Amino acid sequence: MLGDARFLQRSMKQSFSGWEPKKLFTRSASGRFQEVASVEGFESRADGRSLAADDFDGDGDLDLLMFSRNAPRLQLFENVGSGGNALELELRQHQGHRDADGAVVHVAGVGAFPVVLARGYATAVSPRVHVGLGARTGAEVSVQWRDGTREAFGALASGALYRLEQGAGRAETLRAFAPRKARAPVRWPAALTDVVPGGKGATAVQLFMESCKPCRAEVPALNALHAQGVQVVGLGLHPPKELAGVKQRLGIRYPVAPLPGAIAEAFEGPQGLQLPTVLLYGADGKLARIATGAAKLEWPGADASP
């Protein structure tokens, strides 16, 4: 993709498919799926080997934990979106596997959820059953146990983890979820012209400030891209009169400009502006990926002529 020796050395540390971007799909109310990995922060270029979904922070939604072949070996992707209601079920049966492997949970109006503890490649599966309810505040739950018997547990309210024990006929509440206040989503500019007036073609737009050490680490990689003819623009969180000195101290060789106030406001929220951030726009001028580190700067637009 970049063709220089440094890139080849990095590539040799990856497996055959190591540079493939991760994919994340969400389903809309109409039932259609949309790929949202970059905008949802799942654009990791680590050489992922396995993925586990579980409610790691106990707030009632599923987070993702990815194990990779290389560093970083573990990456936790926290689910902070504003969504619907959910309940979780912990099953206990009398015979066979204590965690009810082979049982099927039936949730009225939602669907059937089999308990499968062995699934996927080199990964683990939580024995708990997570049931997304959308706008529902509860649902009737029954279980078909592995021995074929079916047992009703009545209506369970959303927002809690329950234990369903074979033969008990009722659910035991283990704990309520601790929901977190959803952070305001960052609305990334979708078009290059939104951040670089008159900009055209494949462009890497760096958002930086001098005190950001990871931003400094990105500069050599961005300088290399610029030297190869890829358009690179730096937008600094500094007053215009200070920018020339900052550029010199950081060793930046590509054009820089102050980050416009109107653009900075687009990133405001409880989490503030996230640095380091590089917005990667393709040859069509549309946002292709959001990179958050020097190791993630390879993207399809780099193959296109600026």
C-alpha cells in the first residue's frame, strides 16, 4: 500500500489477512444492515483472532473484547450507545452441564435463544443469555431444558440479571443493571470540504496539538505519506500566530492550519475532542476511516492519486 521499507517490515509482523479492516454491522428498524465500524470506533487494524461479546461493565448492554495476534493483544470496545431495554439470564439445570448447555430460552414476542457454550474460533462464550427487548419493558420467559421439559418463569422486567433454576418455577433477581449515561455521539464531518475548504481527492486530515504525545508519534508517518504524494493537512488546536512555531517544533512537513472553531464545536460532548485523530478521506472526498494512532494510517484512499 505504501511501498516503503518501514511498511514492509510492519506488514511482515501481520498474518496474511492482518491488514484487513474490521467490520461492524447494525440493523435498522426496517431490518436492513449498515456497516458502521469506523464511526462506532471499531476500526482497529490489530490482527484480530477472536471476539467475545459480554456485558463487561454491568450496564446492561453487550461490549466487545478482541484478542489479537500482535500488540495490542487485548482491546475492549465499550458499548456506550443509547439503546433499548434488555435483560440477562443465568441458567442452572439439574443434569448435564450446570450452565445449561443445550437449553433454549423462549422470550415471548422476541425469539428463542439457545445456550451454546462452545462457539467461534479460539474464543469463549458467556453462559449468560442476553436478551435485547428494544422498547419493551419486560417479557414472558420460558425455558426448554436439555432433558426436553419446558418450564415457564413468568413475566420478567427489563434492567436486571436473573437466575433461572430448573424446577424452581420462578426467577431469582441477582442484580439490577447499572446503566451509564450515554455519551453524545461525535458527528464526524462526512466530506473533506467540511474540514478543508476546496479540498479534493484522497487526504489525511490530522487533528493535533503540541502537548499531545500520540499526535507527535503520528508526525513521521504522516510526513512519509506527504513525501509519497498523498495529500496531508494538519489542523492544530492552537492560535494562528503560534502555529508556525508548533509546526517547526513537531517537525511537521505538510501544510497546517488552525482548527476552525465551527469544526471544533462539532466534536464537543462529554468526552471532548479525542486526540490523536486523523480523518482519512478517500479519492471521492468522503470520509473513509477515522484513525487514532500512527499504526492505523494505511487506508484505501492512499492508493489513489491525490
